[in-house]
Amino acid sequence: MKHKLTYILLVLIVFCSPANTTKVQAAENPKGVKLKLSINTKIVRLGEKPAKLRVELWNYGPDNFISAEALSPYTSAPAFLLIEAVNEQGERAKLWQLQVMGAPQEWWNRIPPGHYYGTEYDLNPTDIDALAKPGLYKLVATYVSNGGNTSAVPEHRLPSYAVWKGKLESNSVSIQVVQKSNGNK
């Protein structure tokens, strides 16, 4: 009887686990997927404490969404993040644009409905040419996915999934870059 229950439990785990019954959003149209930016301060001083920029890729849709392993500016990866600053004259400049050394990233995350995947960046205007001059900047991010397919994992009965191809633009956040304080309050 004990072996029979173990066998039944094993069959249920293998054939009824969420990994095997999970739907993934169609590769052409991500319904309910949003890219959100937030920042911990509205003013940052040159040469002082950096601002924290938070990027979140939310899935409000009904199915899982396949996203990049990392929300990073590695533009040679199959999916990546562009973060740009728009100055007061309307000129756009990338904050970072990096290339992956060696083989491009091929790992993927599955974001379930109602969940997000996020990361934080330190914004130190002294280290970023696009923010090096005092002024008001609008920051915006774009998630770029070149599509493709995930790798199948036969030992876990995971098939290969098509990855959405396209661009998602975030909301914008504003930041004022000002000169370093001279100690007077």
C-alpha cells in the first residue's frame, strides 16, 4: 500500500505540476506586461550619494511571460534593457550600453501572472556622461527582446517556449542633477 501511494504521488507530481501545465504568453503579443521605473529621490548632487533607479518588469496578463535572465544593458544578449536620459532640450542619451563578452546570455526567467522581475541601478551622475551636467532629466527604459526560443529541459519535462519579440517602453521618471553642496544649508 505504501509503495502504491508513493507511485500515485509521483505520477501526480510529474503530470500535474505547474511546470507541465503552465501556459506561456504568445510570442507575438504580450498581454498585460508592463515595464515600470521608480527612483528614490528627485534631486541628486554631483559627487554625492547616488540615486537608486528601480526597474520592474510586471506581468498582469493571464499567462507566464518569458523574460531575460537579467534586466541589464548587455545589448548583445537576446533580451536587454536600454535606459536613456532625455535632457531639457529633448536630446536622448543612453546611460549604459554594454556588450556581453563571449557567448550571449541564453537563460530565461518565467514571470507568472501577478508577479514581476526587477533590479536596481545606482545613478551617480559623476560616472554617467549623459547625466554629468546639472539640469533636469527624464529617464525612460525600454525592454528589447529579439525573440527566439528557450532551451528545452527534458529531465524536467519542460518544452522549449517561443520568446516574445519586440520592445516595451516604461513610464518616465524625472531627476534634477545639481552641483555639489558647499556645506551651507
